[in-house]
Amino acid sequence: MAVGVFDLFSIGIGPSSSHTVGPMRAAAVFAEEVAAAGVLADVAALKVDLYGSLAATGRGHGTMTAVLLGLEGYHPELILPDEVEERLAGIAGTGALQLAGKVSLPYRVEDMILHPLTVLPRHTNGMKFEVMDDAGTCLHEATFFSVGGGFIVREGEEDAALAELDESKKELPFPFRTAAELLERCTASGLSIADVMLVNEKEAQTEQEIRDGLLAIHRVMEDCVQVSLKREGLLPGGLKVRRRAPDWHKRLMKEDKGRDPMYWQEWVNLVALAVNEENASGGRVVTAPTNGAAGIIPAVLHYALNFAPGMDKATAEDREDVVVTFLLTAGAIGVLYKEQASISGAEVGCQGEVGSASSMAAAALAEVMGGTPAQVENAAEIAMEHNLGLTCDPIGGLVQVPCIERNAIAAAKAINAAKMALWGDGSHRVSLDEVIITMRETGKDMSSKYKETAMGGLAVNVVEC
């Protein structure tokens, strides 16, 4: 199916869409296949191999535990944080997992085989699953790649998946793969970017279902912030990073009792930090379009709802309209990155995660503030242009430093990009497509040390303890 808004904004658990959500999803698919093949009762042994970035930073990203949960049949969009803690405690206590939720099988995190220096041809985030019977005969095996944003691809089906994507796009009323094509659709139809995306989405769901779904996504974003504001102390993982959101919130509530516009950036920073602190804790977040960049779109959407001109007089329905338009526009821009380049930090660095999210948020803000399609495209271009070359070098392989603060910085960039675009007429020298292609090529040229391997940059130049 063509990439849609609900593919780019999905509910999952932290700390990483490519290292937590994707592996859990792949493991769950594998477990379901074993059950469907009718060989579940014959399984006596399990082998899991993790390659490249998954092996290099998997411990800090929760990859191994996510795989265990997936093998038990849990999917990232359905499992709750309390269930995560309960099942992981159960597996640790018994030394066994429940394959597909039905067959007890001795297996622990320590049994996984790691290949940090081996990168499979398709993608650096590779994983292989295999189950055997008592005689060691393979009953079922599969290799998957976690390609960013929670998306997974099976080895050997890459070309088929692309062909299916191309065919499904032909069936859309307004198919587009590039920003130029998207602008052409807007010009020909007289529709905004959000409206073009909505028309395409209506091929799969009714308009009311789309609206309800997007509002539900926003509620999860808001719930994530509220949960985070109640947590205090240190983030897990050993870096001893202190949670700042609760204290910042208390201070803001004292200093800004009337939501003075002067404090807009402090509120944007707060939302971004809160979401990413919750993500770092393994909490429930919205992948937007990745977990590592999950705080940017909620933070900029918070700005749109509370500080954009005219919102002080907005009705409840007006606010819902802003949420829907914002997320549809962000989704349309996300499609461009997903289909022309990558949103995987392990593939193109953090420019693919934080850069893409900042670009999506800038476009969305420009749209809800009345921008033309050309101005919206310009906002997206400005935001990404100034995130080009951004590396992914998490200290200790944890999605904490520099990831959490980086979301707040990128949210402010997105707001500034939108304002710059709205002060222009939409014409500009560098196109969004050119910037997306540049991002993709920069990612290819970037040393693997700076692509979510924790082998370069801050990850090696900062003492962890």
C-alpha cells in the first residue's frame, strides 16, 4: 500500500522506532508465521541474529527486549508500558518466553547473537530469526530489515514491495512522490497540501474515520506529555541524565500563569523535552516519523494551538481542525522523505530523523497559519536545509544525549522556518526535492561512525560515567 499518514504517525513504545518498534514488529510477524505454518508445537530451539546498528546499539535502544516481546506475539502499537515491564520480568525470572503466546521456550536476551561489524546488503538494521525442532532441522526462518519509523522489509521482497507501492499509488486520486508532483496536484486541483493528502487517505477510510484517527493520535501525544511531567528522577540506562520536564513545567506554571506569548519557546521546549524523556524511558509515544524525533511535531503543534495568531478565539472544533490539517500536511511531507530518501538514523544519520520531523513540522505550521502550497513547500525546504549533515551519535547507544535536547532545538527551527516562508511569496532558489536528494546523498557519504553505531562523535568523546 502507498505510504499514508497513519504509517508515519503510529503508536509505539520507546526508545527507538528503528531499534525498538521495528524489531518488535518483525519478531511478532515471525511468530505469527510460525504459528500459521502449523509447526509451533514442534519448535525446540530458537536462534536470533542481530546485525549492524541493531547489534551495535541494541542494548541502549531496547532492541533485544523488544524482540523478546515481539516473539511472544506483542505488537508495538498495542502493548502498554505496564505489560512491557510485566512480561520482561516474567522472562527474566523463568528464563523462558512464550513463543507466539503459546509455547514455552527457554530463551533470554543473552542468547541473541550480535554481529555489530556485519552489515547485511539491504540495510544496516538487519535481523534473522530461525526456529528448529529437536533434531536441529529448520522449521521456519526469515530475515527482516528495520528501515526507520517502525517500517520493516523482509529480505528478498524489497523489489516486490516497491512494485506494490508503485501500483497502489497509481490508484490514488492524487499520486505524488516528489514535492514538484505534489505542488502540481495542488495547482491543478486548487486544493491545499492537506486537502490533497486527505483525498488520498479517503481511498482507505472515510473522512470521519481519518479525522477521528488523527485526533486520537494527538491525544496520545498529549497523554505522553502529561505522563512525562509526573515522572521525576533520572532516566534509565546508566548515563544519570536528569529528567528536566517536571521542574520546567512547575517553573512555567509559576512564571506564565496567563500564557504570555513571550514564553512560547519555553513551552515548545517543554513539550519536546517531555515527549523525548518519556520516549527515553520506554514509554508510549507517537512515532513522528521516528521515536528519536518524536517530540518535534507535538511541540510545534502545541505552538500552533496556543500561540499562532487567532487561536485565542478558536472554538473546540476550530482546534480540532488545526490538528487534522497539521498532521495531514506533515504526513504529506513525510511521504516525500520516506519515498525519496530515508527516515532511518542508521541509514542517513539524524538528518533523516530530526531533520525530516523538523521539515514536516515546519510545513504543517505554515499550512495552518494560512500558507500557500508554495510557501508550505518552502518552509519544509528551509527546515531540512539547515539540518543537512546532522549525525546520529548517541552516547552509550541511548536515545538521550544529544537526542532529547535536539528535538527542542529542531522544533524551534521548524517554527522559524515556517515564519520565514510565510514572509515570502513561495518562490525560492532551492527546491525541497533538491534538499531531499542532497540529504539522501549526504547520508550515503557519511561515515558509519555517525549513523547510530555509537562508534564516533559524542558517543566516543564523552565519558559515560
